[in-house]
Amino acid sequence: MTIEQIIEIPASRRITIDLPPEIPPGKGILMVPRSCRGGQQDIERINRNAERLNQEALDVLSYQGLLL
């Protein structure tokens, strides 16, 4: 499961995350991309790692017996 939301980052750099009840307890991956200063380079790096990160998330869910 992937949840994506664009947020406003406050000057304090502190955010609170309330996850929906459908998200099971246990390990997960929280991705916070670096600043968009790199623009296209950041997007390319995220895309290069997306498949590996998604596979890791699926492995965790499979290990926990939570894959549908």
C-alpha cells in the first residue's frame, strides 16, 4: 500500500503523522525526498530506487503475512 500526500513543511521542520487504521503495526518505509533543489536529478534518483523500496515493502508485508 502506498499513501502519498503533499504537505506544507513548517519552519520548525516538525510534522505529526496519523496513519489510517488500515495500516498494520510493524515495520514500514517512510520516504522523505530531499529538497527539490536538484529537480530532475532528485526525480531520477527516486525513480531508480522506487522498485527496490517497493520490493522491500512487499517483503516486509509478506513476512508479516499481510499480503493480500
